[in-house]
Amino acid sequence: MSRGRGILFVISGPSGVGKGTVLKKVCEDMKDISVSVSVTTRKPRAGEIDGVHYNFISKNRFKELVESGGMYEYVEVLGCGYGTPKQAVDERLAKDEDVILEIETQGAEKIRSVRECVSIFIVPPSLSELKRRLEERKTENSAQIEGRMAKCRQELPCAYDYDYVVLNDDLESCIRKVDAIIEAERQKVSRNIKNIDKIIFG
Amino acid sequence: MSRGRGILFVISGPSGVGKGTVLKKVCEDMKDISVSVSVTTRKPRAGEIDGVHYNFISKNRFKELVESGGMYEYVEVLGCGYGTPKQAVDERLAKDEDVILEIETQGAEKIRSVRECVSIFIVPPSLSELKRRLEERKTENSAQIEGRMAKCRQELPCAYDYDYVVLNDDLESCIRKVDAIIEAERQKVSRNIKNIDKIIFG
């Protein structure tokens, strides 16, 4: 059943909880859904690909987007801008495709305040398990890990404001649950009024 | 994650849409969920099994249940009572098990008015396809089929009052969608406050 309009999903969760891996698999599993890539003014780090991890844009272009009202949300961190441009998201939604935004809790709050979306927060089994995973990645020193853990303790209470909370204790099970949320949201009556009309009135 | 309390799912849909087949498979697929069987005062028809299709009870017992406030909903059709006793449902919900009620639109409306539940309406691709399926079953004559179609035309507009609408154009896909709705509802933040507390506060 075509719904005429896509659904905007907003996914957050602490660093190291496995959001990236989950979303990659979810977009492979499900049809008509894709992750919308954020823009940033910072320089790409080693291994980061333009258009995949971020769309890397100039400070001027970023300023233009902000001033023309072209961003759903944006933040500045250490002098660099990060944001979600409206156009790419809206174009896909208008084509009846669903869009996932992987954003931080602050950005999610902004988006919820300006438009309808379905928000999912991915949680680790415990803070100690999250720390273990960050240490296992071996990409950060212990001070950086402490920084991430402090940020996580700040972000976790935002989970109460989301629509869904998904535990990532087992990757396969976490992916299956996010798939289920997307599938379920597509069946909401409020999104299928025209389809019901069609069955009743032909 | 244990939620401490089960979810009550209410499933309706016109006769012949395949509710019974879908629910049987859903209960096989998913853990901790079962269909709660209605009670009736009418005599079992050929092939109907007590405790499976209905719990067949006496008119006196039915009256007792109604008068003691022991029914979530009940109706009388052609002098026979049909109803959903509270006790069997509540006991399972209290044990953190989910319960599915397969009930008619009138009963669903009553339940929604007295307690929180998640309601799903299963729809056929079209009225003509539903008629074709009823004819194919060869269990009813054409007058009976006309009666069922008239009832379906009455019931279908109730779909707008449900939370979810699932199209049964393909049995496997319909089952997968109902499974997804159950899985998604289990991840709702509102049902997992204690689990989030536990991750944050240990």
C-alpha cells in the first residue's frame, strides 16, 4: 500500500552503542528507506568518505543553509558546524520513501519540536558494557573514553523523550527490532487513511 | 527486557479476511503471547472445540460474569451471549505475557473505552476479493455470503478507529507485519521506563 508520504525516523544513542552497524543493516533489510547524511564544516578524518559519513561543505555554504532556514537542526562544536539540511530529507519523503536521521539527542529534540517524526533511542545493556565496547574498539585513549562515557551519562536520560527504546545486547536482535518498528509504523492507520478509503469506496 | 506487564492486542477484521490463520501463525512465531478465547452460551457447531474456538459456558455462568463486572465486553446475538472474561486476560498480562483478543468491531470499541490496548484491523485487498475468498471456502450459500458482505461493509469504516491497519493480500506478508507490530509495541519507551531507569541508575 502506498502511503503517499514517507516517514522520518530519528535514531540516537550513545557513542559505541552500535548505531552505525545497525542502520547499515536495517537499510539493507528494508525497502524504500535510507539514511540521510548530515553536513559538516570540519575536515574529513582519515577513512571518512564525503557523502557517506558526512557531506563535507564550506563554512559559507553552511551559513547560507542556516540563514535561509534550510536546516532542520544544526549545532556548532569546537568551531565546526554540523547540521541536517531539509531539502534532501523532504525530497525523499515526498517520493513516499522513508528517511532515517542518525543524530544526537540535542538535534533530535529540535526536530521533534518542528515536525512529526518517529524517534528511536538505542541503549547499551549497561554503562559498564558500553565502556568495555569503547575500550575494545581501541580507537581512543582512556581520557577520550572517559569523555565519551561522561557524554553518555548526560545523553541517556534523553531516552525517556523518544518513542521507542531498543536494547543492543545482541546485534541481530537489535536490528530485527528496528526493522519491526519501521514495518509497524508503516501500518499505522493515521498513515493509511487513503488506502482504507480505497478499500471501502473502491 | 522484562516490561513488568503484558500488552493487550485487539484484532478485528471482516469474516473471511484470514484473521484466524494469521493469529495462529503469529502465536507460533512470537514468544510470550497467546490468544485469549472468548466465552459463548451457544452450542458448539460441528468441528468447534471447547477451549479452542470458544469456551462454551452456561447461560447462568454468563449472567454471573456480566453481573459481577467480570467481562471486558459482551454482546447478545440471536439469544446467545458472547463475551471476553477479564480474569483470564488480566492474569496473563500480570505475568508479563501479551494477550491477543480476536473480537468484532463493537467489542473492540468497548474495550478501547475501558482500558489501554493496541488495536489492529486486518483488511482484504478489496470487497470483491473478499467475496471471492468467501465463495472459495464453499462453507456458505450465496445468501449467507451476501449477509457476510453486508456486515463487512458495515464493519470496514471502523478501521479508522484502530491503531494499525494491515492488508492481507499475501498471507506471509500479513503475518510478518502483525509480528512487527507486536515487536515494535514491546519497544515503546512508555512500556520500558523501569528498564531505562536500570541502565541509567544501575
